Amino acid sequence: MRNLFQKHSILTALIIFLFSGSAYAQNNISFPSGGMKYFFYSVLGFLILAIIFTAYFIKQRNKYRQEALLRTGKPMPLSGFRKLWSNFDKKFFTKAASIEKESDVLLDHDYDGIKELDNTLPPWWKWGFYLTIIVAVIYLLRFHVFKTGPTPEQEYNNEMQIAATKIEANKSKNKIQLDENNVTMADATGIAEGKKIYSGTCFPCHGAQGEGGIGPNLTDKYWLHGGSIHNIFKTITDGVPDKGMQAWGKTFTPEEIRDLSSFVLSLQGTNPPNAKAPQGDLYVAAKASDSVAVKKDTIKQKPAK
Amino acid sequence: MQALEKFQYDNKIARNFAYATIIWGIVGMLVGLWVALELVFPKTLNVQPFFSFGRLRPLHTNAIIFAFVGNGIFTGYYYSIQRLLKARMASDLLSRIHFWGWQFIILAAALTLPMGMTSGKEYAELEWPIDIAITIIWVVFGWNMFATILKRRVRHLYVAIWFYIATFITVAVLHIVNSLELPVSWFRSYSWYAGVQDALVQWWYGHNAVAFFLTTPYLGLMYYFLPKAANRPVYSYKLSIIHFWSLIFLYIWAGPHHLLYSALPNWAQSLGIVFSFMLLFPSWGGMINGLLTLRGAWDKVREDVVLKFMVVAVTAYGMATFEGPMLSLKTVNAISHFTDWTIAHVHVGGLGWNGMLTFGMLYWLIPRLFKTPLYSKKLANAHFWVATLGIIFYAVPLYIAGFTQAAMWNQFTPDGRLAYPQFVETVTYLKPFYATRAFGGSLFLFGALMMMYNLFMTVRKGKLVANEDAEAPALEKIYTGHTGEHWHRRIERKPIPLLMLSLIVILIGGIIEIVPTFLIKSNVPTIASVKPYTPLELQGRDIYRREGCYTCHSQMIRPFRSETERYGEYSKAGEFVYDHPFQWGSKRTGPDLAREGSLKIKKSDTWQFNHLDDPQAVTPGSLMPSYSFLLDAELDTASTVAKIRAMRKLGVPYAKGYENTANKDLTAQADLIRANLLKDSVRVKPNVEVLALIAYLQRLGTDIEKK
């Protein structure tokens, strides 16, 4: 009974663990394609199985044999499979002297009662060792004598080239690319999306309500890098590294940056508490009919297609 | 046959080391559990400055390697070598000096590491006075060993002793070469080597700390305690010979596999790969010689808790040494490196191989030292299961965490941007795994406490046999070998040639890898725009090192698209020529910082300031400890002169006499940063440490952008 309990407690623990593992995996992470995924899982499986088997083996290995011995007074005969294995083992696998004939290979060494057998090197071990040496020699020849294998730099250049081709192919599929020139204000849903991004990423520098902090106040009419949707889109995308504004173009998609820019513009005139003093120039949107020479929207707008 | 001589074994020294093993083991595991929990509760547990992750993690690794396993080695070593040589230790005084010296070193480590006194090189963090103490105590240990070997009553040295000898000589070489450093004050020094060369020496050392501190001495212990506990002959003498020599020869080459895809010359990386690959079978030689020794004794394994521990230990050894060569393959390493996969791997070795073998050995040894049966077999059995479960709950979540994080780092969207561009996303995702790992660790620690109680009760029941009587005939004066004896027998009866041969065998790999990297210029191509650090940056770098930032942040961008997209241009060997010591790191719990100051990812001084003050406020979900104490800590500008001088001595081209005006430059640069901060209404005192750290971070990776 105790044995049973011990065994089951392990099984239960493992089951709980595996389930909790799948609970972690809600985030959609797709593993890199190719064999690595399977390699990883097989290593993991190998580890778990090896530990369980060792534990199980230790507990159960001799139980049946001993019971059989008690019952019949004779050692239990080997099953067909065991016989096969034992033969294979003797001839090819370890080539070890059987336990009954151990005295034939017992050396006269005695160290504090520890004796040594003169078993031969297990052939699988010996040949495995030779094989790794051959592989090592081939590896060195390939990469450093014949130089048919790529250097890390070559690998990198290949990787970048493949990526560039892929991106290009993807670009030609999506005809219209949103950029600072053709961006327009997002609708209410877009602004709501922008707000989410803002409160996850921008607030540490610009304040929870856009009041400013490390970065400038976003709610007033003064702008360091222009206050149109085009300007803001560009500032967010490329950043202003010298002043500490990071470039977010690699982080967010153009659509997300449009939403974010629109949200930022929606903060205009909200007058939050603790607002930072204005920085930059007063920005007045350039209207077609208007020629006021305050800082203008500096980006040329392409005519709508 | 000569007359029997009577003598006594010194059991007291084995007992003392056994006690130290248990106590330091529990301390080391406790610190480990603490740092594991810091990743789950970063805000509460990172009590700054002494208990923040960067300072405690080195304490954990050093305590486990040198205190727990170190004392474990000496416990088994002192017990077994006297019996294998049929002789008492040559000098009880030297044994005692060894014991107390080693404990003093550990105590010094436990005090200095939380204080931030660190050389900044992994597993070799202890500063120069302690390094010297280690060297002295190590010589005491070796001296006593050889003096005992020379007065032995057994002609041939058993395989366990070959491993002890190889351990002694190799650790001595590794420790001395890697610890060469130039002191600037009592507890501060700069590594003699810089950049790529420092990295190569460090990982030649680091990997062989695994090989010759965690592996070879424990194989020696296995070869004594396993056949003893099982009462079976060792499976194959031939295998012992072949795997011993091949193991020590091959192991020493393997270090560069910690630096794959780094700025290390490619040929050195390839040597690391192929030699790690060839290590598989020599390592497994130890495993199969252990497991096959149990042939015909498996029924005992069911009954005997000591053997159970040993079987799991040897199996874990087999698994870790299979995984090691696999992790050394470039394709696998590209995924595993810098992730928790590595942490899982070392803990299969640490908890499984070292931990379980130590436990098994102690359960066997303590009852024999105290001439009484173990207090509770049931409790020991429970310990076995708790510890085994602990290993599973520790390792499996970290395997998943490591692989998942690598997958997240490497994933791109179809339009060519990183799928997880914010590093912190990949970290917050791992929190449940870190929690499960901490649970596994606490199980393992709980098991160790059960053992402590069990052994304590055993000791109380028994009485120490401090001097155990023994007898053996003295060696004959003249000895001629048997005809037809194995050729290796001749080496086994000549300890000094055995020592010299081991030394030669282990020197080959180290010399072939290290010497060309130092002497051939093309291995580290220089870059003209790379200039020495300014005095403020130099001070900042020392703070970076003191706080152990390298335990979570790498400074090595590998030539992968996923890394150059995230961090910028991949790292070049020439960028590190003034880095004494190198700070490439080996794990990314936080993002790489090699180009923290470069245009692609540069942040403002105020951002860095606020982030160091309260990381979670700037990056929600971050696991980084707060370094708010740097905001008030005054910078030790008095040390600038000595530091510049030391750097010049190491070859950094500061102009002669620059040390005298350096502090003027330092203040000017600090004031510039203060002015930047003031623009964002952040006021700081002049010359506080945070300014130096910001200066250093903003400098990182910018040199190659300058024309």
C-alpha cells in the first residue's frame, strides 16, 4: 500500500505539473519551425522518462524475481525477450562476463576491500567514442581546412538575405503601406487601441494622462517635433535618440503607431493636473486657406489617390 | 610477507568536513532559494544593497560549488584516501589547517560577496586576498596528500586516487592562471587580461571548475563509495583507465563552448565544439562503470537508500554529460545560450550528480564514523523521494522557460519586425515557471533539512570513533611487477610521474587554445575608434561589476538577425580591448547591454536614472532590483588615481600623468549628466554613484559609431 501511495503521489504530482504547464501556454507562442522543436521535446521527454524509469526500476526490478524465488525456490526463468537481450548483450553490447563467471575476470587488485573486474570495454561505448572522434576530425576539416562550412559571418549574411527577400515578398502582397505621409487620424476604436498601447508603454515618460515627466507634456499646444498626425507618427516611429525618445517603429506596426498618434492628439487640451511646462514651439495646423507663418506641418502631403 | 603494522585512521577530519558539508549545503541552497524567489517577488526580496540578485547569485554559486561540494569532496577524500593507502594522513596539523583554512575562506566569501567585493568573473568572483588564501590552502591539501601517498602501505594507487591527483593539479593551474589580477586596493583588483582573452581564460577556468571540481573528484568518490556500498567489484578496470585519461585530456579543451557565436576567434570556438562532442563517451565511461558495478546488486538498490541516492546521482551525471555535448553544438547553443536552459542543465548536474552523491555518501559515512545504525531509514527514504521530485520540479519548468524565451526572442512577424520587441514581455511570461522552479528548489532544500535532522539524531546516538584502528604490512623495499601485468600498473605505483603525466595531459589543450589568442594579432582585430573609458565611465563600470549586473545582462550581441534587430550591430572582438575584466555575461534575465548607449536603443539620462531608481515604474513587469541607493551613495573619487594607474599598467593607453587631472574630467562629465537630469527636473547631488553608472551605460557600444 505504501509503495502504491508513493508511486501515485509522483504520478499525481506530474499530472498536476503537466496541466499547469499547459495553463502557462495561453500566450500564442509558435515555436520556430523545423526539427528543433522535436529535438527539444524529445530531450525533455528523455529526462522525465529517465528519472521516472530509474525510480520505478529501483522499486520494482527484483520484486517479481524475488517472489518467484520464494514461491518455487528456483530463480524465475528469463522471458524470451530477456534471453534475446542477454544474448545480444553478451555478444555485442557490453561483452561483459556474466555474473556467474565473474571470477574468471576478477583481478588480484584489492583496495580497502574493493576488487576490480577485467571486463572489456563495452563495444558500443568504444565504437561510439571512435565515431565522435571521426566526426570531430571531419568537422575541423570542413570548417577550417576545406572551408566548405559557413563562418558565423556568412551564416549571418545568409540569414539577413533570406529575411530581406521574405519581407520584400510580403510587402508586395500588401499594396498600401501606411507611413508618415499617408497617415490619417484613426477612428474611435483606433484611439481606444492607441490608449491601450499608451498605458502599457508610454506613461513612464509622458505621464499617465499625458502630463509629461521625463518626456514632454503631450496635452498642450507646444511641440518639439511638430504636432500634426504626420509629425507625431514620424517621431514615434523613428524616435529622437539624442533626447532619449526611443524609436518605436520596430516595436509597433504602422497601424498601431497610427492609433497611438491619434490617441496622443486626442489628449490636446485635456489639462491634466501636474502638467509639465510647455516645451518647443506653438503648433498651428496648416490649412489650405491659411498662410500663418507659425511652425507649419513640415511634411509634404501627397495628394490623395 | 612483511609483519603487520598497526596504525589509526583519522576519522575526526572526515567528520568535521561532513558537518561543514551539511551546514554550508543548507546555507547555499537557502541562498539559492532566495535568489530564485527574487525572480518571483523582485520588489520585496531584493533588499538593497546587500541582498540584491546581482550580489547574492555569486554567493549562491560559490557556496554550492566551493562550500557544499568542496567540503563534500574533502569529506569523502579524507575518509577514502587513508583507507585506500592504508595509512593515516601524513600530518594531522596540515589536515586541520586545511579544514579551518577552507572554512575561513568560505566565511570570507559569505561576507565579501554581499558587500560587492567581486572580481566580476563567474565562479571566480572572490577578490585577490581570498584568491591567495585559496592557493595556500590548496597547496596544504596537496602537500598532505602527497606526503601520505609517499608513506602508503598499498603499492598501487586506486582509480579514485588518480582522480584526486588530477583534481589537485588541474584546479591549482586553473585557479592561478584565471586569478591573475592587479590589485588597486585591499578588495578591488582588475583582471590581468582584457576582453576576448579574458573571456577565453575565464571560460577555460569556468568550464573546468565544472570538470575538475564538480566532476573528477566526485568520480573519485563514486569509485570508492559505490563499490563499498554495493559490495561489488568495479565493473571494468580497463574502462577506468581509458575514461580517466581521455576525460582529463579532453575536458580542458571544452571551455570555448561557452562562447559560441561570440567575438572569440572562430577556430577556438570550433575546438570547443569538437572537444565537447568527443567528451560524451569518456564521461559516460564513468556512468557505465558505476551503473554496471551494480550488476547483481540491483536487489540491494531496492533496499538500500544509500544506493538509491547513488543510482540517481550517476544517472543524472549521465544525463547532464549527454546534454553537455548537445548544448555545445552550434545549432542547439544558438537557442539555449543566455536562457534558463543552461540553468536547468547545471542543476541536473548540481542537484542530481553532486547533491545526490553527497547525500548517499553522508548516509553511508556518518553511521560508520559513529559506529551506530542510521537513526531512521524511513526518513532517509522520504528524503530520497522528496529530493528526486525536487529535481524534476526544478529542471522541467526551466527547460520549458529557456526554450520558450529563446523562441520568443527569435520570432519575427511576416512584415519583418520582432514579434516580441519588448524584452520584458519575454520575461513576464516566464514568471510561473520561475515560481515552479522555486517550489522544486524548496523541496530539495526541505530534503536536505530532513537529512540534517536524521544525521543529527544518528550522531547523538553514537560516539565518534576519532581514531580507528587498522593494520597492514609495510611495503616491500624492492618491488618487481608481475610478468604480463597491465602496462598501466607501472604508472599506478609511481605517484609523482602520475602527477606529472596528468599535468602534461591537461596543459596541452589549455596551451593550444590560449597562447595563440594572446600572441597572434589577427585574433583580436583592433578598431581605431575604440578608446579607453573616461574616468567617470571607468568608475561606473566598477559599480556595474560590484552590483553583479553581469549575472542578468550580457554584453555580447551574437550575429543573428533576431539580435541585431533587437540590440544593433553584432559585437566585435576589437570593442573589448580595454575591458578588464570582460563583462560578457552568460545569462539574459534582462536584455543585452552591449549597445545600451548606441543610437538604436539609446535612452535619455533621465530614463536611465528613473529606471535604476525604480525599474518597475518605468518597465512594468520588470524583474530588476531597484538601485535607488546609488542615488545617494557618494562616488569614491579618491580611487580614480589608483584605478587609472592600474589600467595603464595593464596596457590601457591613458596618457602619462592623466591620473592627476582625471577627477577634473570626471566631475565635468558628471555635471553634464546632472544638467541633463535637471532639464527634466531631476535634482541629484554632485558625484553620486548613479551618475557614473549612467555614464558607463550611455557609453556602451557607442565606439564603433564614431568616425
